[in-house]
Amino acid sequence: MSDSKGHVQEPKNFAPKVPVTLDPPKSDPITQDYLAKCDGTHEGYPTYVAIKGKVYDVSNKDAYGPGGQYHVFAGKDASRALAKSSLKAEEAVPQWQDLDDKEKTVLEEWVTFFSKRYNVMGVVQGASNL
């Protein structure tokens, strides 16, 4: 899902290839500190990616773990990077409200993509980018 220029390809097909059974979404508050430890490098912690304040459990996907092509998103709210189809660490931040309409549409597509594949574990405590 990334091209030769280091851009994330926008999701085109939202349905998973293999059916996924998801748990009901949780709304537990998840602190920034805890989220940061959920980057796949801390033993005993899951691997999480947040988008627009919602926290998704991506623990079962190697792509988000250390050395994975999407590890840059792990342990943080990567809304801006996903909206911009970017793999740059400095863009893996929660702020997305100032983006153009096309980028906001891409972000919504990523929310749909993640929502169909990964359990929602909670909401980033104090998130202002919902």
C-alpha cells in the first residue's frame, strides 16, 4: 500500500479480503503516554494506531510493527500522514482540520478502511481532532 516515492496508496476497496469479526467499539480513554508505548517496541503492550482520536488495535499486522512499512504510524495519531498519503514521521500527527477537501476525503476513507479491519480500543484522552 505504498508506492516507490514513499507515499501511502489511498485505500480503494474497503472490504477486507478475508472476513473480519470485530468486537464492539470501545470508548475507553487512552492517554498519549500509553498510546506512545503501543508502537510495537515495548514488550507487553499492543500495537495501536489512532486516526481522528479513535484508537485501533493493529497488533496482528506486521506492517505496523518494528521494521514494517507502516511502523511510522504505530503508537500515535497519524491522521495527517494518512490524509496526505505520507510515510514521513513528521507528518504522523493528529492535526488534520486545516487540510484541503481531497485530503479530508482520503482521511475518511482511511477511517472506513481501519474500521472494517481493526478493533476500536478507545479514544485518545483529550483528543481535539475528532
